[in-house]
Amino acid sequence: MSYLSFSNTIPSQTVSLTEDLFRLMRTYIYERTGIFFADNKKYLLESRVNRRLSALGIGSFEEYYRALMNGFGSTELALLINSITINETFFFRNEPQFATIENHILPQLIMRRRQEGINRIRLWSAAASSGEEPYTLALIIKEKFQARFPAFKFEIVGTDINTQVLDVAKRGIYKEYSVRNIPAEYMQKYFKHEGDKYSLSEEVKKLVEYRQLNLFDKASMRLMRDFDVVIAANVLIYFDYNSKESVVSSVYNSLNKGGYFFVGYSETLYGVSQALKPVHFEKAIAYRKE
Ligand SMILES: C[S@@+](CC[C@H](N)C(=O)[O-])C[C@H]1O[C@@H](n2cnc3c(N)ncnc32)[C@H](O)[C@@H]1O
């Protein structure tokens, strides 16, 4: 079924989601993304999917769900995912974590790599949202490491399941909210301020490569290899225990031996992975692949 076959009338009122359809919709989403809507998050799913119903001119969840089941198409799945993810982020969000990467992790990894005769460090922001997190890494690398280690190649990859936020990331133009934590010296050097917009310079943007990637998709995750640092911050909270475990074991395989995994400030891998060992730095915890 194509969505051209739906009526063009845009429902002006919020359509309500029955318990039965809530369960069906959340299973559909969970099986494809690992994102789990607990019972107390029904209102969230209802309001987010209502946006899709309005956009398509569909009058009920039942009709929408039936269409999804009848091969509505992968395009709609992508749009549904775009509408349900929470993309909150900003530059230097977890400042102590970035300070740890700058002052401890990168110097240590560079030294080790040099001893091994490898001139490359790979970093991955695995739930990059609109780019503030991978670009924070890029700012640190540009300012503190590139000139000091000219022989080194620093590769930063930013991935997210949501295609819409990745488009914002590629543009690299932000509002005050996103840039409010950026130290002044970075702002002056690497941003152009015009009206209410802050544009990141090309020299920083080009350090990050963006790709759409579903962390829950084992096949795609197998292609992500050879990383020294992975940040999957503020994303595991949307998963249940099983999907969290699956994602963490995939990330484990993506890391090089001696590489580090970071999660969000209020997240932990305690009880999720025994293979990754917590390392306590002064201000942050990292998980190391032994
Ligand atoms: C709250 S944002 C976190 C952004 C950034 N890491 C930070 O901490 O500021 C969570 C991001 O995870 C992404 N996400 C959710 N489920 C995902 C999945 N299965 N695969 C990849 N990304 C996912 C969302 O699209 C969203 O952009």
C-alpha cells in the first residue's frame, strides 16, 4: 500500500492509542530498533506517532499499523523512527568526559599506537544526533592534537539511526542552545556567528564522517571495526536489558584491544558487560577492552 492512497484530510485532533495497539506498535518498533517504550511511556509514543498520522492524513492508529504490516515501505519506517527518537544534545555536554578523553585517553592511545608503529586513531560517536558530540571530539583534536602530532591520522565517525538529525549534523549550523557550553577560544576560532546561527568551520566539519546506522542491527554493526574510542552516550536509556546487552556486545567487537567505551553521565554498564572493565579517571568512568 502506498501512502498516496490515504485521504488527504489532515486530522486536526490528536488520535488516541488503545492499549492493544500500543503493545503492537511498541513491539514493532522494539524489534527493529531496540527502543523500548515502557508502559508509562505510552503518551510519548502516542504523541510522536500522531505526527506521522497528521503528515499522512491517516485517521487512526489501526489504519497506520495495518499499513505498516502490509509493507508500507522502508521509507515510512525511517520516518517513523525519525519521529520517535529523542535527539537532545549539545556541544561539550559531558564536559568531564571530554576532558578525560583529551587529557588521558588520547595521549595514552597515541603513545601506544606509536610504539606499535600505527599512525592512526579512530573515534566513533555512535548516537551522534545532530553532530554536537562528534564535533566536540573534532574541536579537541583540531585544537590540541593535530598540530602536535602531524604524522597522525585522526578519524571520527558519527552515526545515528535518525536520518533527519544526520542532515543537521552535516550542515553544521547551530543555535545558541547547542553552543552554550563551548569554551570561548573554540567559539572565536571555529564558529561564524550570524544572527541567531553559529556555523562551524569547514576545517572542523571535514574531520567527521557521518553515516546512518542502527545500533541494534547486528549486520551493520559488524561493519564497524577498528575503533579506539566509542561514545554511545544517552542512548542505552531507550533500550531494555536485552537490546542494551546486544548493542554493548556489538560495540565491544568494534573496539580495538585497549580501546575505550563511554556511556552517558547517568548510565552504567554495570550488569550489562563483564568483558569491558571500568576504569575510574578523576572525573569520569570509561570502559576498557582488555
Ligand atoms: C539523546 S540523543 C544522544 C546524543 C548524544 N550522544 C549526546 O549524549 O548528547 C540519543 C540519540 O540516539 C539515537 N538512537 C536511538 N536509537 C538508536 C539506534 N537503535 N541506533 C542508533 N541510534 C539510535 C537517537 O536517534 C538520538 O539521536
